[in-house]
Amino acid sequence: DKVPLLFQPITIKNLTLANRVVVAPMCQYSSKDGIMGDYHLVHLGRFALGGAGLILIEATAVEARGRISPDDTGIWSDAHIPGTKRVVDFVHGHGSKIGIQLNHAGRKSSVPGYYRKSEPSELWLDEVVGPTGNLRWDDKHFVPRELSLDEISEVIKAFGAAARRAEQAGVDTVEIHAAHGYLLHQFLSPVTNKRTDKYGGSLENRARMLLETIAEVRANFPAEKPIFVRISASDNVEHLEGPSWDIEQTVQVAKWIRDAGVDVLHVSSAGNTADQKIAYAPGYQVPYAERVKKEVPGLLVIAVGVITNGRQAEAILQEDKADMVAVARAFLRYPNLVYNFAKELSVIPRYLAQCNMFLARSGL
Ligand code: FNR
């Protein structure tokens, strides 16, 4: 029998994944001072036992002030390396690969907590920064201060230093977060970037921050290891007047990203403005991934968004709409989701951990 594409290995530079199912990054708001602990070991470790090809660690802050909330994971200091390495080593010990998503939340930082209500003293309202001052997400967010040119250089350097620490922790890849309305997306979109210097205005100028960040990360991460970027393909504000971020600009920037040495583009959407309108449906973001895959040869593409079934995932690959699929919520529901996908496609990968092999042998 032919092995389904979903269960065929894929090699990206020196990284070989056992299958094409990726655990999408998911903030857990369960860190103290940015350090990964037992929670992260168990939360991420179970996806390794579940046979995921690649696990992406949640949006992890490259600067303390770039955390979404005080409970985010961080990699802004060497003190973060051991906790991260412990998770990475466990995942490697069970046959999965692991990357870390590097983030700066920009104007969406310093949120008073999603699950635990942060004390006002834990927040850093004076250090909420963005491309443009005075433009806030909504009245639950602080008003950002505009980054100076020197500060932009410092943030870019922080991404590079974070990549170097991630390498010391042993990760297989880093994913630069330029999606969901965080700082790099804020620079890309004319909705959030009103600058008149070399970082604002034309598409080339709005993409400059991202491209300089990629160059800095590339210089600080081993050349033989791949780099991923996550992007929102659209601000999803077509119902509004005025310029915004869309798939046309995404395709152009994807070409620049590829030429800058990025190996994989993880194609999501939205998150940049409270005015967005999103039509959630199974595979709703796949058409964006497909556009990039068709128009930017040489760049591998991950599709994500309400992919919950093995046959659905396999069809996306068979129809050449993406090279890999990523899943978030269905992995929370079923940490052994890869086993479900395998059953739906009538394959039993031999590398599955004991917990799944018992199921396979008993036909459940
Ligand atoms: C997310 N998502 C997300 N995205 C991202 O790029 N970085 C992150 O840290 C997070 N955090 C996060 C936490 C939780 C609890 C959820 C449910 C989601 C978005 C996620 O990666 C994914 O793109 C969406 O959830 C859509 O995929 P699913 O859930 O439909 O498979």
C-alpha cells in the first residue's frame, strides 16, 4: 500500500520530520518570569508521546516587555535556557522534533492575564510599544508608545539573541512570529503602521522590520537548520474602507522572505484589529496557504485552521495546497491526534510510543 503523504517523512535542511503533522504554537500563560517548568514539560511532552512530527513551542518573548501577559514563556535571558532545554531533550528522546516561536507582542503586550488576573504592579504599561503611538487594540489594552529607530534596532537584536539561546537549548528550528497582530505584523499592516520613516509607508518599508529581523535571526542560528516564519495572510477587514494587510502583499513579502533564507511559511490570518471579520469553517485558511504555495516556489508552506481529520489533512497535501498541516485545538482535545489521523488513513506508523501501540494492537 502507498503511505499517505501525511505520514511520509519530510526533510527541510538538516531537519527530518517523521510525518507532516505539526503542533501549532499555543500560549499557555503558565510561566513565572518566562521560565518553562513542569507544566510545559508535560503539556508539550505528551505531543511527542503522541507522535507529532514537529511541535512548536508557544509564542515566547524575546524581550520581557514583549510578553502578551506576565505569564508568557520567555527567552530574553540565559536563565531561560535550562527550562527550555529540558522540554527539548524530552521531545527528542521520543522521536519528535521541536521548534520555538519567537515573539514580541508590541501594542498587544501587557494584557492583565487571560486565566490568572495579574496585579497592576506586574504590568508594564509604560513600556507598551508599537510602530505607531496612540493606536491601541481596544480599551482593554494599553496605549502604545512609538518605537524610535534605535529601539527598533534593539528589538531586532533581541530576536537574534533569542535565536542564539534557542540554539543553546537545542531546538531544531525557530519560528519568527509575524502573525496575529503582534509587533512584526503591526509593522506589516497599514492599519497599525502609520510611520513616515523607512519603516512605514510603502510595502517595502513596512516589510523592512520583518526582513531585518530575519537577517538577524539567520545570522544567529546555525545555517544548516531551517527557519520558519508565521504570517497572517490578511487583516480580514475587507468590509472596511482604507488600506489593510491582504493576500497580495503576503505573496510579495513571501518572495522576499524566501530570498532572505526562510525555509517555511506558516500561513494563518487575522489578529491585527478588533474590526476583523473571520468566517471560521473547516480549513478556512487553506486557500491562503495554497496561494503562497502556487506563487512562491521554493518556499515550503504550512496550512492551519480547523484541520481536525486525517482525510481532510491528507487531501490538503494531495491537492498540493500545502506541504505540512498544523493543528492547535484538536491537539488539546486529543494529544494523540496523530494516532487518530493514522487510523482515519488506515496506517499504523511504527514509531508511535507505547501508549498508542497498545491501542493499535488492540484495534481500538
Ligand atoms: C493559539 N494560537 C497561537 N498562535 C500563535 O501563532 N502563537 C501562539 O502562541 C498561539 N497561542 C494559542 C493558544 C491557544 C490556546 C489556541 C487555541 C491558539 C493560534 C493557533 O496556533 C492556531 O493558529 C489556531 O488555533 C487555529 O488552529 P486550530 O485550533 O483550528 O487547529
